[in-house]
Amino acid sequence: MHYRLTSGLFLIVMSGMFLRNNLGLSRIDLGDGIAAWWPLLVIWAGVHQLMWRRKPVLAIN
């Protein structure tokens, strides 16, 4: 549930930022920000999956 809430809030915030930029309400260059910080999203997703894994991994013999 926590993962769904976090990812949902992330999508809402990012969509709001893009909408504000497209409507000319803010002058933030989102391309540079995303280009600089996208690796942190990948790292966060990996750490989140390692920390919150609920199902054990089964090996096939």
C-alpha cells in the first residue's frame, strides 16, 4: 500500500509540474532537472524493492 501511495503522489506531483510548465505558470526547465536527477529514481526504486520484498524467492531444482 505504501508503494502505491508513494508512486501515485509522485505521478501527481510530476504531472502538476509539467502542466504548470506547459501553461506558462512556471519557468522551470524540467528537461535539465529530469536529465540530472533521473538516476536517483532508479536507485530509489531498487532500494525500495530490496527493503520491502514480501514474497520469498523460490528456486527451481
